[in-house]
Amino acid sequence: MNRFETWLIRFADVTSAALLTVVALLVCAQVLVRYVLGGSLVWSEELTRLTFVWMVLVAATSAQPMRVEIFVDMLPKRSRAVVRLLADLLVLALTLLLAYGAWGMMDLTQFDIYPALAISVRWLHAALFVASILWVLRCVANLAARFREVTA
């Protein structure tokens, strides 16, 4: 793992931890206001859900793509490197497709509004777009490492 990939993982971990803190504080505030003060924070449920989606998607960018490499590990070293390079290219292509779809959803929902927050639903789909861009950056870092393995 190179320095850039390590930085991306650390960024995702710190950001998702901060978002988890926000979710926990919002839920505590909801409970406190409802059961202790007898009121309601109308906006807090929408913000909690939105923050939770961002947290999950940003946290997911620190995980490696799931692979079953039992047969790949049986290949000679050079062939193994080529297959892994091709797999990383496939992951990159699918992640770019995901980013394209997220952008389309952002465009489609730009005028839909959360009633309590009075912000665009676009922010929900922006989480997937941002996460997919982080995944693309990580894929590019992986591809650079795989390319070095193939050419070595």
C-alpha cells in the first residue's frame, strides 16, 4: 500500500468517525427532546438518515474490493499480476459507471426537497458520487501498484 492509498484510507476513517459522532449526537438529542422535554426535533430524523448514509458510504471506501483469489494464487507470478491488473481495471470501470449513475441521480433529484431540512435530496445521492470518486482514486492507486508488478 502506497502513501496516497494510506492517506485515502485514513481520510475515510477519520471522516466516517466524525460522521458517526454526529449521528450519535443527533440520536441522543432526539431521545432527550422527545422523552425528557416532551417535544420533537422535526429536522433531526432527516439529518440523521442523511448523515448515516454519508458515513456508511465514506467508510466503505476504506475497504478493499471483495475477491476470491484461490485460482489466481495458483498462477505463476507474472500471470497472477496480469489477472490482478485486469481485475483492478474492471473495478475501475464499474466504479466509474457507479459515479455516472450517482451523478444522474443527483441531476434527477436536484429539485426534490427534504421537507424538514429544506435542502435538496441531491445531497443524498452526492454521498454516492463522492464515495465513488474516492473509490476511483483508490483504484488508480491500486492500478499503479499492479502495473509496477506486471512490468517488474
